[in-house]
Amino acid sequence: MGGAVSAGEDNDELIDNLKEAQYIRTELVEQAFRAVDRADYYLEEFKDNAYKDLAWKHGNIHLSAPCIYSEVMEALDLQPGLSFLNLGSGTGYLSSMVGLILGPFGVNHGVELHSDVIEYAKQKLDFFIRTSDSFDKFEFCEPSFVSGNCLEISPDCSQYDRVYCGAGVQKEHEDYMKNLLKVGGILVMPLEEKLTKITRTGPLAWETKKILAVSFAPLIQPNHADSGKSKLVHLPPVMVRTLQDLARIAIRSTIKKLIHQETAGRNGNGLRNPPRFKRRRIRRRRMETIVFLDKEVFASRISNPSDDNNCEELEEEESKLEEVEKAVPELKPEPPINVLREKVLSLPLPDPLKYYLLYYREK
């Protein structure tokens, strides 16, 4: 699945393309996508493909195409403080984006069949918390992952405000999925080759909307061959935050409000961040000719005089641009300043408390 939008050179350009194609339509979803770099969830040797609108799979590790995640995030209609269940949570990429929207008082759980993928997801989550430039712009609802088959969730588990299933759901499991929802909740899942949004409008009432055609691998059925018994999946309990944790959230929130007021004051005096400009890129296009001979295919590049003239003009223009660029040194953007971190480190507090307020982050 995927290929609906052009590839980006970086995460921001990928999001720009998704916005332009109307896959990302709300500011909240856009902020979450920009905050979590998709490439960070790829293995190092496959990162060149991270900003393409394509699904990626390596062994048990899998990421859906960005256009699919965009539609899922928009359909879930996420709000701070909601509870979320991710069935087939995989790398944790989607769960991390959701956690940025849910905020510190939400619930963020994931069920994953493969234990090696859970370990991978925990590593990626830890890396995001420690190193992301965007982490301090949000208050995060950290995801918790459990191992097991999502078709064997314990019947006494809590229901959720939002549920997503990342594998194709067979028709006979539709009611099982619906019963994971609270009244007023939203379930998004691939059902009969369609990404489907189901809203629970009452104890026995539902509204169903087909979003788009998709192709997902089907849910893996439980295997009871070894013991003959079902291995129930017990979801994490909803934990009450400690007073210490609540104090950290309150202090960080207060500092962010002060920063916002200071920034608003400066902008009111005409001090605004300058717009970012991208260098113009010149691309040459040559005509490709494909010839079929005796069931064999030959591809060649051929040019005509007009093509050659166009190329000469482009080369001349590019040469002039290069001369201008040499004459005017390229301005490199300054690295972003983490104002929250600076404010916390300037507080008259013991160092261990400062680093606790910063979640022991490296930067």
C-alpha cells in the first residue's frame, strides 16, 4: 500500500506532501507527524526509503505507508485525555504519535504478537524520549506494550475511547472488535479490504463509514495446538499518577505558558521568526523510448535538437546560479533552541531535580 504522494527529502517534506494531498487535514495530526521522525523507526540500512509513501517490512517489523497512517490518525479524532488501544502495535511509531496528542492524562496501550517487535518498539520509544527535538513541545502519554494475540484479550479488560487494528479483520471478528469500545468511542480497522471507521453511538448502536480501499495482511488466528487452551492477553492496568509525577507535569506546563507569553510579547513587537527558504533545484528531463522486439524490452534515452537546446539553456542557467551561490555564502539555519530546557536548567534547584523535570533527556 502507498505511493499516493511524492517522496520527501526529509520528514517535514513528506508531511508537506501529505498535507497537499489532503491526507493530513488537521493541525493536531500535522504536529504529531512532524514531531516523530519516521526514519527513526527504520533499521539503519533501510532509512533511504523512510520518506517514501510506501509500506516497509523486514522480518516481523512492519510500517504501513504514511498515507494510511494519516487517514487513521484523522479518522480516530484524537483528543487529550482519551484512552487508546493499538492492536498490532508493531514498531510503536503510530502509538508515539498518538501519545503526543493524548497528553499526560491519557491511556496508551498496544498489543503485539511478536516479542522481538516489542523489544524493537521499546528501543525506539526510549530513543525518541531521550533524543527527539520535539519531545519537550508536548506532554507525552507514553505507550505500554504487551505481548500476545489481540484476538485473545481478556474479557474483563477495560473498554477504550479509541481502538485501531493494524491487520485485516475477518468479518467474523467484527463484533469482537466493536466490544472493545466505550459508548461514544471510535474503532478504525481494515475490514473486507476497506479501511473502516466505526463509531459506537449506544450500547447496541453503531455507525459505519468506509474510508478507502486498502490491502492488509489478515489477523493471525490464535494457535492452541500446544496446550489446547487460550492464552488470555491481560492489558496493563490504568495507573494513577504519583504526586511527584503530577508536580513535574504542572511545573513543565507553567514554564511552557511563561515561554508562550514571552514569545507572544516579542512577536507583538514585530520580532518574528524569518521564513525558511529552500534552494531551487533544476531537474533535467530526457525522453525515454521503450521498444518491444520479439517479447524483449529495450529502453533507451534519445534526444532531438530541441531537447539539446533545452538542456544547453538549463546548463547555462544552472551555471549562473552556481556563480551567484559562490558569491553569496549560503546561510545555514541555526540549530533549534530548546527554551524549556534552558529555563529548567536555570531554576534554583538541585541538579537531580532539574534532570527529573527534563525526563533525564540528553538534549
